[in-house]
Amino acid sequence: MIKALGTTLLVAAAFAFGADAEAQTTPSHHGKTVHHARPHHRGAKARTACKRARRHTHYRHRHRHCTAHKAKHRKLHRSRARRPHARPAADRSGLSVTSTTPYSANLRWNSVAGAATARVWVNSHMIDDIAAGGSASYDIPGLWPATDFRVQVVIRNGAGQIVAQHSRIVTTAARSGSFPRLYSPNTFINTPVGQSPSLEPNSGAIVSQAFQGYSSRANLSNDTSWGIPVYHASPQSTSYNVACQYYDCWHQFGPVNIPSNAQPQSGGDGHLVVLQPGGQEFDMWIGQHTASGWTAGSRWEESAYGSAANCTRVHGCGAADVAGFALAAGMVRPEEIAQGHIDHALAITTPDTRANYIACPATDTDGHHDDPSALPVGAHVQLDPNINVAALRIPAWEKVIAVALQQYGAYVIDTGGSVAVYAESNLDRTYNAWGRAGVPADSPSLANLPWGSMRVLSMTQCG
């Protein structure tokens, strides 16, 4: 009886399941509905339902298994994608790079057994080769604000073999405030022209002779031939006693630090500025680096925070330029153009310089023309402040120079082949700094400045 009752219940369940299955549908891959074939009798319905139930159970098991496998696969690949590239073993010995200012960064690395030298690279340019005993740090100067730089340190042993190397990307801080200027705030090169200054009686004749006749070739001297490179030495940079060949050689300044990548301008003057870690500026004229060290036709050292006039009680007067000024005094730098203002007087040349007359604060001259209408070395000139610079049809970077000529004026520091404004060279950079400032780096023309509206401020004869 129990067996009969079980059989009856089984048949009833099968019948009911088969009735429900008859109405089932399955969506296809294309969104259409596919109706299943109708079983011919109740037994077939029951068997089909059981197979389908087993198949669905297997599918759910497989689905859970596949889902878990895919999740594990995705997790594995995500972890691989996020994992940084394998670093050389040398990196684990320690290198940190910190942007200290918008224009510099500091490197620090741990000591490495057998290390003798460390070469510091920026953007694939080697900037210095220093001794590498013990822990070390190095300040990288001359960077550009808010910019990525790749820095590298390659450490070698006494046999010249690489024992460690590091590579990092450093992003400099954004520009804030004005670009730091050199020399004392109240020195002549950093002092604005006062209101209603007195002029030379023959100012108009001097301007006509010294500027208007040569203005068609006026330029910004920022190329590698005549632009002046400005290097920043580190305390770890090699020190040299720079030998003197021609002028002021009786002055002895002691050893100075010069970075390994330093090179003078390629033009005939061979000028070079090296800012020392202790705050001194070391200038060279006809600087040369040979296998035996550094030499210069003349060289001078003064405080980069001082007067820029190069006369001291200890050394007397001397310089690496004609006027007797610090060599970096008055030069235009790309950061100043980029910030939109120059906060000092400029340094200029003209072919028409006066012989036998030195205008203070200059201490020497190479003037050629014995003519009172020639412009003396040391003379202070100014662009007429009534000129509307904003209305001039010249590039924005030229307007920055024109405004500086109105606010601070310019000093004649040498006799040149043309009217020229001294500027920094790209030689000391690991990138095109002038390009970042929006200025060509090949002595771009300044012929469109209103040179005829210059005026000569009252002069005092020196020397």
C-alpha cells in the first residue's frame, strides 16, 4: 500500500512539473524568445524535467566555479598591473629626491660598498661627477617650475665599474613669488630709476650716435656663443685653483668649486659664471678647462649678495668684464621673462663707446671713439617712461625687456659688435629654458624696440 501511494505521488509530481515546464521559455543571445519543444506524454515530461534540473544544478555549480575563477583571474591581473616595474637592486640601497624650491631639487642616497665616484644626471645630461664616499646628497639647480625631470645617480668603484645606480622622476614645485635676483637690494644694478632724473646735456646726440645707427642689428645675446652661462656649484663639486693668464693675475682667490659639466660660452670672450656654495660668484674671461685644470685670461670673485661693482678693500678693483662689474650683473634670465617682469637694470653693449672716459660706477673701459657724443662704458641709459609699451607691436617677451629699460634702465658694460642686451645662455641647463620662456635661443632681434627714445642719465667720470 505504501508502495502504491508513493507511486501515485511520484506520478502526480511528475505531471505537475511537466505542466509547468511546458510554459517555460529561454532567452536567446539576440534577445529573442525561444520556446522549448512540447513533450509527447507525461513520462517524457518527468524525465525531461529531471534532466533539466540536473543540468541547471550543474550549470549553477559551473557558474559559481567560473565566476570565482574569473574573479581570481581579474584580481591577479589587477595586482600585476598595479605592481611597479621591478627596480634594480641598487635602488633598494636608498635614493630620495625632493623638490626644495621651484628651481631646484635635493638628492640623497645611502653609502655603497666600494663606491669611489658618483655621476649625477638630469634628463640624460651629466651635470657633475663627485666623490662618493659614505652617505651623500646633492642639490640640483637650474630646474624649471612645475616640471618633471628624470634624475639619475650612477656610482662607480675605483676601477670605473658601476656598483649601483638609481633613477627617479622629480616634479618641481610651482612658481611662487619672484625669481631670486642677485646682489644687494640697494646696489646700483637693483635700484630703479628715480622720478624725473637729470639727463646729460647732449643726451639726444649720444642716443642718435650710439643706438639709432646700430638698432637694426640689436639683439638679445642669449645664444651659446655670447650668452653667459651661469653654473651653480655644489660643495661636492671638484675644487680648482684657476690659473690666470693675462689681467689682474696678482689676485689670488684660493680654490673654487666647479661642476663637471661647466663650459664657457663659445664666442671670443669665453665668459663663465660659477656661483659658489658659500655665496660667492666666480667669474672668468677666456675660461678654459684642460686636462690639468681650469685657466682664465682674467678671473674675479665677489659676493653674489654684494655691490656687483667688484672693488674691495682686500683685492682692489678687477673683473672678468670691461666695466668692472660682476659678470652676472644685469643679464636677463629666462625665468624673469616667464614671470613677466625683470627687477634689475640690464647690461648692454654698443659699437660706439667713448675713449678715455669711464662713467661711474665702472672702473675700466675699452672705448674706441674720442668723441663726446660716443657713449662711455658705465653710462646709465633709460627708455623714455612716457612710451606706451603695451601699445607697441612687439612680442610679449620684448615688452618685458622694454618695461625693465623704463623702470631700471641699462648700464653699458662693454664695446660690442652691435647693440645687444646681455642674457643667460642655455649652456648651463639640461633643457631649453629660453624655449620654455617663449623666447628663441639664437640671439633674437630687438630691432623693433624704440631705441631712438632712449636717454642718457647724468654721468660722473670715474678713474
